Amino acid sequence: MADRLSGLPLRWRIGVLVLLGLAGIFTVFGLLGAALAQDGRQRTISQWSSLTVSTARFIDSEIDSQFDRLATLSARLRDPARRTQLLADAAAEPGALVAGTFLLDPTGAIVWSQAVDPGAFEDFVLADPRLRDPLVDRGRYLSAGRRLGDRAAVIFAVPVVAADGTRAGVLGLALRPDVWVVEDLVAGARGVAQSGHAELIDQTGHVVVSSEPNSALTLGEHPDFYGPLLGNQHGVTVGLTAPVGPADPADQGQRHEMVFVTLQSAPWGLALGGDEAELTADSNRWQEQLARFGGLTLALALLLVWLTTRSVARPIRALTAASRSIAAGDLSTPVPHEGEGEIRELAEAFDHMRRELQRALSSLALEESRYEGIVSSMADAVVTTDTDLRITAFNPSAARLTGSRIESVLGHLSCSVICSKAGTPADCGPACPLLAPGFGIGVSKDVIRTPDGREVTLAITRSAIRDAGGELAGIVHVLRDVSADEEVARLKDEFLSTVSHELRTPLGFIMGYGTTLLLPDAPDDKAEIRRCVQVMVDASKELQELVGNLLDMTKIGAGSLSVTPQPVRLDGLVRSAVERIRIHGAAHRFDASVPRSLPNVRADAHRIEQVLYNLLDNAIKYSPDGGHVQVRARASDGEIVVSVIDEGLGVLADELPRLFERFHRGKGARSRGIGGTGLGLAICRGIVSAHGGRIWAESPAPDHRSGAPRGTAIRFTLPLARPRAAARRGIPLSDLAAAG
């Protein structure tokens, strides 16, 4: 509301404020009048409720008295021989209230009746299909209203029980309820309001008695209001009905405020109410008078406001125009010094403010340009947040580091961008330690997850930004990617741990058996001495192989691994590698399926045999004893594809991309204590790459020979050797190898 008023001229603002004040006063008076009218309405409804309840209780007592009279007479009819005489003596004489009395036998036939018009009365009785209900449940029965002659009548019935306890018939009488309660209804309806009316509704929703003429036996005036209440013990219900339909042209479209009371002794209800418009007439009259008085008062108030503000409106408009120019950035145009007194002082203050703003903005633009130049050129990521930890600045280095676009993160919580991968936006709240009163500078290390799924380790330095009063105004976050340093440290630790473990075993064998041979009681058996020396030699070879692997890995890392490719047959290399692995006591079955028809490959025989040996050694490490290891080879698109397939543990899908990294060992190997340095597959990749080939892994192996896929398949490619074709075309073999 204040924003809307600020855009209006002064005179209109004052006028609006005066209007709002008058509206508030009129609203108070209106509410007071409405409260008084509502109080009168509630008193009328309370009178209706009291009258309806008392009338309903009277009707209940009359119904109970009629049933009690019938029950007394029924109890005296146990002797069949005296029934007719007893009925003739005790039955009420037909008249204005009682239309007739009757007795039915168990079959429903009339055995005795007494009425002014016997024929019409008997037809009226026999037309009620539920008249025999008292014979079934031994209860009382009160029928719905039906026409008897030219008036409405209802039937009261009770069972007649013989001396032996059997049901001997039904005793009943027909009553004209309009004679019974019409005077009370009419008096009650007319006593509360001019439009008041009352209706006694039976269980079918039809009118039994009404204060309005010619309404008996018609559907009640408000069936949608009566329907849910009939037959239920709701007590007193007050409500507003739906608009009256075309069945009542006089009240069509009107809504009535009705009080409905359900009877206790019958499934009937008594309704009493009147026109809603009559109840709200006082409130409408009050509002009409208030509107007239308010309009006159408003006109006078606006005239006074216009006369008062006219003398100051022009200078104020000039100041307003000048302030808008200043807000739009025009600080060079002076503010006109118009008006007198306080208005002139205000204009001079505005002009002084304009000059100071011009100087401050020049200094601020210089500082902002300097800040943006420094932050944008920084190699480190810089992020600033406000006191709600929402990002206010994000330099290009931060965008590259986090993988987020600058425009997409500004205004968002920092927890969603530069906090731990376990953090949630809910952590950016008052409990965050960065918002603690004593926070100044903090250094931490954290891991974030970028939108493309990468995990980046960051070293984060955070500093508080404080305003002139020393209050926290924001936080500067300087982020540096230390993922490579962390990975190097992890690899170094893992390398030292793995190499120490791998060196300890062969050195232990050498030292143990060497010490044994040097003991005074050393064995002098040549066979035993030879066995000890052989163990020491084997351990030395294992050390030599480990050192060789380390040297090869160093050469591969430095790019200085040299190979001497020559045309060689692949089947011989495979057999040699399999025999070599068997010599080491491998308890596995090997199947070398390398067709002799395959063309020669151009490769360094020693290095490719080293690759095959490493792959076979890796396969038996991760396969159960007695497992099956296959070596296959096939020609494909000008190269040979060699596959080593095992039945082992397999490799997890998320580990496949890292399988050929240095020192990498799978989770399965670590959890099962399988030895190794993690260099074998990395060396294989380096040797195969030096030959111009490719190497990859598939797990589970899709082409395993024994049923469903399982284990791992390591495949690598080697270029074909075509010496004759090369000689015919005059192409050196070295160029063929370089071309792959």
C-alpha cells in the first residue's frame, strides 16, 4: 500500500490518506450497525428456536398420549369375545380430531371400524402397506400424512397381543393433525416475523400441517434442508435454505432462515422460520444511511484537502521530478530551489545530496572496477555470500571449478554449490558455524560433487565481511582444487604400503633360508641345501620382477618405454606365457584357443609375452583354485584381438574405468586379501599402447564358454605384420608400425 501511495502526487496522497481515515471511521460504524442488526437477527432466531422446541415437545406429548390411549385399549382386548363391546365402549367418537378407529386381524383384514364415512375410511386404512408392521416388531406405528376426504390424516397403530402371547391384530385410529396443532403453528409463525411460516413435516418430507393455507400433503417448501434431518436425532438445527423454487411463486428466489426440530416420538420434524431479507432489513437500512452520510463527508474532506495542498504541490512536484532524475542516474542537473521555508531548505538539501552522491559514485565505480578486475583474473575460485549464505558473487574460476554457470547460482544457497557433498540446503541456517558471532577467518578442506558427478577436493579459506558497525555483512570463500594433491598423497601412501608388503615376503624367504644355511647346525644334505638355495633364487626372481615392474612403470610414466616390434607368431607367445605360469604352480585349467592360421603380428615378443603373463597371473589371482582360464585370439579389421577370460570375482561397473590406473586394486582384492602391487594392468596398458594397440576390460565376460556370463575378460589389440605387401608397395615396416 505504501509503494502505491509513493507514486501519487502529494495532494492525491493526502486525499487518499483522508479517504482511508474516513473509510476506517465508516467501517467502524458499519460494523457496529451490522453487529446490532446481527444481534437482532440472533434474538429473532432464538425466539424461533424456543417456540419451535416448545411446540415440538407439545406435539411429542400429544403423540405419546395417543399411543398410550391405544396401548391401554389394546391391553384390554386380550379376550376375543369382548373385543367388539370394549371397542364400542372405549373408542373415541369420530369428529373433527379423530377421523375413525379400526381393528385388523393378523391377515390385515378389518374386523371392526368406526368412522363418519365407513367406506372411505376403510379404503384409507387398507391403502397403507405398512399397517401390519406392529405385528412384526410389536412396536408403535405412525404413518405419513395422506388425504382422507378433503383433509389430511395420519394413522396411529399398536399391536394387539392375545392372552397366550400371540399377535392377534392391529388396533389403530386416524387423526386429523390440522385440528390438533394448527393453531399453535399459525400463532408461532405470525408472532416472530411478518414472513414467518411453520411446517410439520412427516417422514416422507411432505407437509402434515402448515401455517400457510393449501400446503398440506405437498412436498415441504425446503426439501433439501429437511431431507438430511428427518429421522435422525439432530435436536435443534438452524440454517439458511436454498432459494425457494417455482412451487411457491410468492417466495420464489427467496432464502429462508429456518429452525428445524426433530420429534422424539415420531420420525417427523417441525420447521419454523422466515424470509432472510426481513432479518437483514435493519442492517441494509443502516448501511444505506451510512453510505449517504459518508459520501457527503467525503466530498467536503476532499475539497479541504485540495485547498490546503495546492500552495505546496508545485514545489513538491519539482522536487519529485529532480529526485527521479537523480534515481535514474542524472547527477549533473542541479535541483531547482523553489518554494519558501521548509520546502526551500528541503530543495537545498536535495541538491547537496546530489553533489555528494556524484562524488561517492565516482569513487565506488573506480573501486568496483578494480575489484572485478582482481577477482576475475584470479586463478583461485572466489565466492561471496550474504548473511543468509546466498551467493552474491561467483568468479569465472569458481564456475570452472564447480562446473556451475554463474547466472544459475547467484542468489542460491551456498550449501548447494560449494559445501560438502553430504550437505543439504537445510544446513544453511542460523546453526551454521560461519554465522557465529566470533567468526573471522577459517580454513577447511571439503569434498563437493559437481553437476556432472565428479567429486572435487577443495581447500577453502573463509573470511568474514563486516560493515562499518562491525556486524557480519557476508563471507568470502576462496576455493582451491587440491584433488590432484590428495590423489598423489593417496597413491604415495598406497604405493609405499603395497611395495613394503610385496618386498617383505621375498626378503623374508631370502633372509630366513640364508640364515638357516649359516647356522652351525645347518643341513649338510645337498638336496636340502639346493632346495634352500632354490627358494632364495625364486624369491630373488620375485624381487627382480617387482623391481622390473617399477622400472617399467617409471619408463611408461616418463614416456621412454622402448619396444622393438618384429613379425612374430602369436600362438607361440601364448604357449610360452601359459607354460611359464604353470611352472609357478598355478592350480588352474588353461585353454589357449589361438588358431595357427592367424597372420603374424608386429610386436616385441618379450614385451607381449610379459603382457600375457601379467594377464594370466591376474586371472588366476582372482579365480578360484581349479578354475578355468581361457586365452583367445581373432583377426578383426586389420588387427588381432587377444582375450584373457577368467571365472573370477568380476569387476564392479564403477571400477572398470580405473582398472588400468597405477596402483589401483579393486574392492574385491582388498576385501579378500589378494596380493599385488596394482602395477600389472598399468604396465600392460603402457606396453600395448607402445605397440599402437588398445586394451580394455569387460565384466562379466560376455563370451565365457560355461553358461551365463561371469568373471572378467581383458582384451588388447596388436597390429598385423604384412612384410610382403609392404615390400611390394615399398613401405618400410617402421612406417607400418607407426601407422598402427
